Amino acid sequence: MDIKIVKCTPDKLKAKPADESKLGFGKIFTDHMFTVKYQDGKGWHDPVIGPYAPIVLDPTAMSLHYGQEIFEGLKAYRGRNGDIYLFRPMENIKRMNASAERLCMATIDPDLFMEGMKQLVLLEQDWIPRGEGTSLYIRPTMIATEPALGVHPADQYLFFIIVGPVGAYYPEGFSPTKIYVSEDYVRAVRGGVGNCKNAGNYAASLYASQKAKEMGYTQVLWLDAIERKYVEEVGTSNAFFVIGDELVTPPLSGSILPGVTRNSVIELARSWGVKVTERAPSMSEIIAGIANGSVKEAFASGTAAIVSPIGQIYYQGKEHIINGGKTGPLTERLYNEILKIQYGEKEDPFGWRVKISN
């Protein structure tokens, strides 16, 4: 399927950021976006890369009423030699289609997804920042656009991709974060859509996240929805703990997002001979382990921050300091290794890095 390209006129082009140290995350977007439409009986049609612009929806567009909205997040990286790389993009494409299937939405052809994303990034390559730790964030999204009321799967969808330059996700950068454990609220339950990148999961997280930030904490550590005693996720990331000689992370039990970075951490650590165990530790085990020193490190993993060390946890009215509030050696090694693979600075024995520039 040929992708039509309609470039912005010179007078409509935006000014690019002058100071890459002030990019932040998710605040700046480029001049163009990719869109393609779906209609039952017709399939995907009219793929276009055109000027970044508002989306016009009917007031009864079903995404606004029944929550059929999914998205992904990945990045384009500029190597020191000027090459442009993506990191495991096919995994994001597979995960988005898995989310689509769970929410009864149209799946998109992986080749069309990849080609639209690649052409958009290359068109906007002058927006890719050059500073250490910076990148071009890529947000593919799909929404139901059928104008109708009544709960049923929509027959029309819009898929679009927007991109924008970003710096560090957290204000702390790679410094250890402070995490608040939510005992009153949950993110997702097994049998629901917690394993999808669905907008509703994030809406469900806002109240507890706001409470945590008001108390001075960076993110929420979510517990299981039934017993509220077993660790599941950290905010928008997967959780890891170094307990004794093991790297422990909760299993993909249906309520946890199967993170691309999570999988990368597991594969990388195992390649180094680290024992990785997928099990859900209880908070009582974590707190006891922090007290006796068996919990040596903790971190979260995700596309936005890659690996983010956890320095302290607030639970049941008390703060518990991990590793003296410092970043642990395995956490730092994982962060640096993945970062260097992403930017083309190290060999990629796993075949994760995809070069898209000439």
C-alpha cells in the first residue's frame, strides 16, 4: 500500500527546540503525522503522512464512550555516527495488535505499521536530538471512530502516529526514585485488560498517582487486585528486585503489561549468568528483605526511562530505604548496556537494534 506524503508548507513549520537539556517528555511534537483509516468490508485505506493537525471526531465516536483506544510507545535514536535506530519495533507492533484483538478492534498489517513509522521518522529526522539520553519518542495510537451509541465493537477506526523529541522521563534522570505503594487502589485485575496498552488502564491509575505525587513520590507501586499483597507494576513500568542472588520480577499473569524493556532486561541479565525468576514477591517479603539486606536493589523498566532505580518505598505509613538510597550495580549495568545498544555504541548480539537510515 503506497503512503501518500503531504509536506507542510515552509511557513507552517515549527521552530525546533534550541536547548536539548529542557526537552522534558511529551511536550513537543513535530510537523507531520501518519494516519490510516479502517472500515469494515474495506479494510485499511488512505495511508497519509501529512501536517500534524487536530483530529475531527463525531460526538458519538465510540472511542469517546466505550473506551476502544489503544496505543504504544517506542523511540528513534540518533547514533554518534548520525545513523538512526529503532529498538525492537516489531515487538511493539505485535503488542499493539494483541491489544487490538483483546478490545475487539481491527488489527493492522505489521508491514504498513512499520513502513508508516519508518517514513515518518525519516521525514522528521532533523527533530531527533543529539544530546546524551535524548531521543525521538514515537506514539502509535488507534481509536474507534464509528459514530454510534450502543455497546458493541466499532466498525471504523483511525490509526495514527505522532512523534516528538524527548529528554529524561523523570526529573531525577537516572537518580533513584521514591515509590508509593498503593493499598487502597488497584490498576488492573486478572481477566481484565491490564495486559493491554489501553487508555482505560491509565485513567484508573491517575487518582493514586496524584496522591503519591502530592506526598512527594515519583510513582505508584501497584499490588495485585485480589489480595493486595503481591507486587505487580511500578506506575507505567515493570518492577524488578535483586533478592539475594536472584533478579525477581512478577510474571505475566494477565494483569501486567508485557514490557518490551522488561523482556530485554530478562534476556540480557540471563546472558550474563544472572538467575532471573518470574514470580510475584509479597510486600511482606520485600519489606523484610530491605530490613535484613537481602533486597539489594530495585528498579522499574520501560521504554520511557529504560531502567529507573528505586531508592525508597513508602508502605503502611513508613519509608523503607533500599541500598542506602543508591543505584545498585546491576541496575546501572543494565541501563548502560541497553542504552548503548539503542544508540549503536555496542554490539547487538540479540538483533534488537533496527537501522532505518541510509
